[in-house]
Amino acid sequence: MAAKHFYLQTFGCQMNVYDSQRIVQLLTARNYQQIADPAHADLILVNTCSVREKPEKKVYSALGRFRSLKEKNPALMIGVTGCMAQQEGERLLERVPFLDFVLGTKEFCRIPEILDAMEVSRFRESATDLRVGVDPYAGLPLFSSPGKAAAFVSIMQGCDNFCSYCIVPYVRGREVSRPSRDILDEIRSLSDQGVREVTLLGQNVNSYGNRSSEEIGFVELLEAVQKIPGIARIRFTTSHPKDLSWRLIQAFGQLSKLCEHIHLPLQSGSDRILKRMNRAYTCSEYREKISELRRVSPEISITTDIIVGFPGEDEADFQATLEMVKKIEFDEFFSFRYSDRPHTQASLFPDKVPEETKRGRLNELQTLQKDITLRKNKTWEGREVEVLVEGQSKARVEEKTGRTRTNRTVNFPGASLRVGELVKLRIEEALPHSLRGDLEEMGK
Ligand code: 5AD
Ligand code: SF4
């Protein structure tokens, strides 16, 4: 039977990238081939994000582009998965009349079943059950990541923290850890396929295993991954500052494969705002953890997320955030204007900050961090670093790209290098978002 073709577009975080790879695997097993041009697809899938207003808008405009394809080819199937699918469910079918199906964050594994049924007779379906305690990956075939040097591995789903601005607990459900046996089998199999670096994913990896007395904890999980031959580098994301244990901090000094990078979302530099955000730590507690991380692992790169214009944030709160950013000197950050999200407590707070003010604050914060990032990047000039070759550079096809252990992207000439090799480079130049390196200086 001739293969059918599917086009998949992914929005949002690494968790969605991981789920999309799972979807590709399920479809490929069903004789579907992935293509890069939606105009030739039999099936279009959009894996969506709803964490902020902006990605949500992007999804609607992406869907709008597929309308004319459906008009030309009524047999074309279009489905939406991911967090927005979970949040909107039936409403999405009503709002986008040419959609065939909507599958929530715990239902994407049903795609093959739905496609089979639709081949018999066409119908419209929305499935958004957020089954408590259910691991959506249980029973799926072993994850594969062909031709890749680095892979994501989801270790848990959902979140129980209920930060007041955050939609995640409502779209990904209550926290549930995957069995460590499944995770370790998956990483062993990825290693057999040539993967050298794994990033363990979860909304709050520090509480891995906490909900089950039979399960190992996060540090034990890292120790078990450390023992897997073939795996050279381990990363994880995301950590919640309140749950970042001293034991985990010590692991940066003890586990040779654990890379010197941590993403630790600060969100605000004002204790008053942190309290309203329900973050359960103070700025001084956060700074203590940063000092300890830097003591244990002096080269560690620290990145963060910051929200500006949270309801009630006044000029003094914002100045406190600027001060924190100046004092801590993050290696890089992601910063966002606060936006109301459905179900969240903060969406009900009365004292909203005007868009104009949020824009101005975001600008000021980003200008400040831009200098810090470049300054930090420049400290790497002239130094030797270990880089994992991950593929061709985007800007220049004759070049290769990879990352340092501190998670900085490096582009470098190296036509003969294979994906998956670990190489030593000398950093020639620091740019605002990447580094340029060279092998030749090392006499290779
Ligand atoms: N508004 C703005 N930013 C948000 N984030 C999460 N929810 C919101 C919201 N309602 C940001 C946080 C989080 C990152 C993934 O997105 O900084 O860490
Ligand atoms: Fe977006 Fe959060 Fe869903 Fe990731 S888990 S896709 S960031 S809403």
C-alpha cells in the first residue's frame, strides 16, 4: 500500500517536541511519511501550546493557513493536539469548522486508532480526558530518535504547584512520574541508536518520584543514567527553585556526565510579587541556592525565566527585578509579558498592569540582559571547550553546530566530523547568542 503523508507543526516547550517525536513514531509505524510541505499532506497535525497568549494566537493563524488546503482537498484530515487542544476541546471544533479532531495531552496516543476509524467513516472527535495518575507514555513502543546526537526524554507529566499565573496544571494535569524502569530502558535504547546526550524533561523534575513510595528520587535517577554506557552528557529541565534540593546541587559536583547548566525560573525579583505568584521562595533563598550552585560547580551556566507586568507589579517591584538580574548575572534568560490564562488565580486579580507599561519594562529588562549575556559569552573567547557535534549549522551549511556543556551553541568548520562526536574546540569569537569555534588551532 502506498504511504500516506503527514505534516506536523509543533509549538511550545521541549515537552511538546518530545510528544511530537512520539507522534511521528506512531504514524511512521502506520505507513505514514512525514513531509515538509502541508500542501501535499493527507494529514495535518498541529501540536499546540497555551502557556501564554502569544503562542495561542500563533496556533490560530497557523490553522487559518490550512483552511484553503481543506477546501481543495476535502479528504485531508486536520487534527490538533497538545495544551491548547486540552484547554479548548470541543470549543476548538466549533471555532475551527474544518478541524477533524482534537486530542488532549493524555490522548495523543490515540491518533492511530482515530485515523483507522476515520478511514471507515468520517466523523469529528474531541477527546480531552485528563486521567489522574495516568502515564500517557505507558504501553507505547520504545522511543526512537534516529540520527540524533541529543534527545529529550520525558520523565514526568503535569504539575501540582499552581503558580497563580500558570495554566500548566490545568492542561497537563496532576503530577505523574513515569516508572524509572521505562525511563532507563528508553535511555539505553537511545544510547544504542547513537544518542550521546539526554535531557530529562518535566515541569518540575525535582519532585520526580515523590508521589510514589516505590519509586526512586530524582538524584537516584540521575545516578542511574550516569551508569548507562554511551551516554556522555545528562541535562534536565525544568527545576522549581523551592524544590531544588541541596543533594541535587551537590550532584553537579559529583556526577561527571551532568552538564554544567541549570534552568532555574526566577519569575520576579520582588518578594511581594513572588508571594502573589505563589512561588513559595524568597529572593534571598533563591540567591543562596545560586551561590551554592556556583560554589559546587564554578563554571555552571544559569538561565532563567522572568515575567514582567504581573498584576500589581509596581515600579519598585520592577526595579527589584532589574537589581536581581544585575546581581545574579544570568548567562541567558527568557522574558515574557504577563498574560491572563484561563482558570488561573492571577487572571482574577484586579490590579492589571497596562500593556504599554509591560512593553516598556520588557524592553528595559531585555536591554540589560543583552549586555550581560554577551559579556558572559566573551569570557569563553580563547578557551578550549568540549562540544557535541549535533548537525549542520543553520547559517552556513558547510559548518557544523553543537553545544558546550554549559549549553552554549557553537558553530565551527568541520566538514568531516560526524554527528555524535565529542570534539575539543577553541572559541574564536563570542556573538550575542552563540559562539564561533575552531578545531584547527588545536592542530587537528
Ligand atoms: N504570562 C506570562 N508568562 C507566563 N509564563 C507562564 N505563564 C505565563 C503567563 N500567564 C512563563 C513563565 C514560565 C514560562 C514557561 O512561561 O516564565 O516559566
Ligand atoms: Fe506550552 Fe506548558 Fe504545554 Fe509546554 S506544557 S506546550 S509550555 S502550555
